[in-house]
Amino acid sequence: MARVDVAGLILAGGLGSRMNGQDKGLVVLRGEPMVAHVARCLAPQVGRLIISANRHAPVYAQYGEVVADGAPELGEWQGPLVGIAAALSAVSVQGAATPQWLTVTPCDTPFVPADLAVRLIGAARAASAPMAYAVAQGQRHSACMALHTALLPELLAYLRGGDRKVGLWQARAGAVEANFDDAPPHAFMNVNTPEDLALAERYASQ
């Protein structure tokens, strides 16, 4: 699949409650904001890179196209699915140029695989499914997913119904697993706490 058919999304709309309220995408890892590490991994895999954020938009704009995390009818700070819906809405305004797939990863997962998009989309297509999420060593990484852009109406209906759980929506949409057991142990590491950040610094220095 051509890169132009795939958009990438970095989710950066969280509250960072376990990082003392810091904007996690801008927390420094090895001298750079974490979003820079994620963007460096994801940008070569996609034709268009979007960052869903609800603060510090000018800073995030250095790394991708910023889309506000939230919608008037849904509100802000509503979890990753609202950010995904905002990104799908943004890519859908291009008509015939709309990418077929959106590959998603959080801003606090700085070591995502360089083949994330192709493997997620490959797993979905092999199963004739509209979505796939990463699984490694028996652990599900729901926020690392690829989904067909045609899922936007279904996602909006789910959100308008009041649900916000990622796994439940994935199950309802018919998502399948994409196996990443051969990825490095820290490939899907989430940096949620200062202790995680210290561990990530050690990984990054290797």
C-alpha cells in the first residue's frame, strides 16, 4: 500500500495525571520531547502526520499537523477515541484524496516499530477487517491501531451514545490482533510516570 493511502495520528490529548499534569508529548526524553521520537518513527510510514492535542498547539505543529482533541458536541479530555474521531474528520474533508487508513499511536510510546503501519494494516486486510491493534508477548496495546477511515460514522455514533472505552469499540467494529511478538521488549512501552521516564532514558541510550 502506498504511503499516500495512510495517515498517521499521534494522540497527545491526555491529562498527564501520573506525570504531575505535564503534557506528556512534550516531556523531554534524551534531549527531545517524546512527540519528536514518536513522529520520527511514524512519519516515514505515512503520507500525512496528524497530532491530536488540546494544548501547546504551536509546539506540536513543529512535528505534524495539529488537530484539536475534542469536538463541540463531545467536549475535551474525553479520551483517545475523541481524538481519533477528530483526526478522521480532518482527513475526510479531502474528498477523493482521503487516505484509506489511519495508523494511531500515543505520544508516550517513543519506541514504536518502524513497520507499525504496514503490519497493522496488513493484519486487518488479511482478515478482511476494518481495524487491527497491536499485541506483543500476550499484552494488548489497544491505542496502537490502524483503522479504515470509513469507520468515522460508526465511531461518532458510539461516542454520541456516551461510550468511551477503546477495547469495547474495537470489539464492536470487528478489530483483529496484529502480532508483534518479534518486536523489542520496549517497543510498546508507555511512559506514564517519572519512573517510566527514567527507564525509557536507559532504553534510549542503548
